[in-house]
Amino acid sequence: MLPSTTLLANAARLSAVLSRANATLVARNRLTFIYAVVLPWLPLGLLLVGDNNSLGAGANAVITALMMAALFPVYANLLSQFVTRRDELVLKRLRTGESTDADIIVSLALPGLVVALTTSALAVPIAVVLGLGPPLNPLLYALTVVVTLLLFVAFACWTAAWTRNAEAAQLTSMPVILLVVLGQVATVFPANVRRWTDLTPGAAITDLVRVSWFGFETGSADRTLVLSDTWAAAGEPLLVLTAWAVLATVLARRSMRWEPRS
């Protein structure tokens, strides 16, 4: 029996090989490359052309960049890749070899995750250069990014379970997109409406970025929080985001389909 370190090394090497192959396929498809690689970086351009002295505008640009990085290179790309490979029986063949289910999912998701993580990291020096300052709580911001990306990986696997083909993904992805968009724009809603929209992942991500980076309290556009206050202010949205990630993971595991419906 192979030592555990050898098994982990083999799994990592196999995931890396599969990830490179998937990244090559994404790069060869011009449309997929644009929405998976180019599009998520566009909101960062808002920081260059917007009002550099406005923390509110800077917060909106950073939040939009993170949302698009999660939606396009991670969620939409993984959903499309998973459904396409499943219909082509690629996933079925991979499962009969050395690849584990985790290897397959990681290899499909890794190229998009690299783009999303790069986008989230690039936002920091760009914001600093433009005078918006670095994240008030970098650890909380990093945690927000990681949980968000894991959530959208789980969302993609779950959505793929009831997506019949790649063309249908444009429709089956709409509920997730609406949950994100609704939560982001909910900051302008009345308090009685926000009680419900605050339970969406989009609202949780929005609040966490506003708290962790800019020190905004919920519903405020003024920096009133200090570092010691950010963890308490982030408690509820972080709990909401984590609950969505756990729920999406459970649903994905229960409904995962690795070959086309007969």
C-alpha cells in the first residue's frame, strides 16, 4: 500500500495535468476565453475611470469585480465544462481510471479559480494606487473570497445535475445569477425588504466586502468601523455565506450526475 504522502502527490500531479488540459480547451474557445478570463477584470477598470475619492464607488467596483470573477470563470465556466464533458462521456471515462471525483472537479474548476483569485488579488494594488487604501481587515477579505469561490464551485456542480446540455445552462444558471444580482443591489431597498434579501449570497458577499475592506456598516457608505469591529459586523453575513456554501455542497453531492440521462 502506498504511503499517504505518495497518494497525495499522485493526486496533485493528476489534477495538475487535467487542469492544464482544461485550461488549454478554455483558451482555444474565443468566447469562453473572453467571459472566463477578460470579462471579470473589466470592473477593475471602473476604479481607473471612476471617482477615486469616493469610497462608495470604490466599494461597488471591488464588489462587482469579485461577483463577476465568481460568476464567470468559476460558476459559468465550470457549469459549461462539466455538462459538456459529461455529455461527451469524458467524465465517465475519467472515473474508470485513476481519477477520483475530487480530482475531476478540481481539474475542471482550477483554471477559473486561478483567474478569480488573481482578479481578487489585483484589486488590492489597484485600489491602493488610486488612493482607496488596502483592505481594513485583509484576513476577513481573503476569507470572503475563498468561501465565495467555494460556494460557486458547489453551485456549478449542483446546477449541472439538472442541466440537460450546454445550451440549457443559460437558463438553469439564471436562479443563481438572480440570487447574486438581487443581493448586490439590495443596499438601496427599504429595511423591511432587506430583512429577506440579506439572506441571499449576493447580499452576504456585498456586506462582507464593504465591512472587511472599507469599514462600512450595513446600509452605510461611511467608514465607521475599525479593525476590531469588523469581525463582529461580519458575523451575520459570514454565517449566511457559509450556510449557502454548506447547503450547495450537500445538494451537489446528493444530485451529482456523471453521465448523460438515458
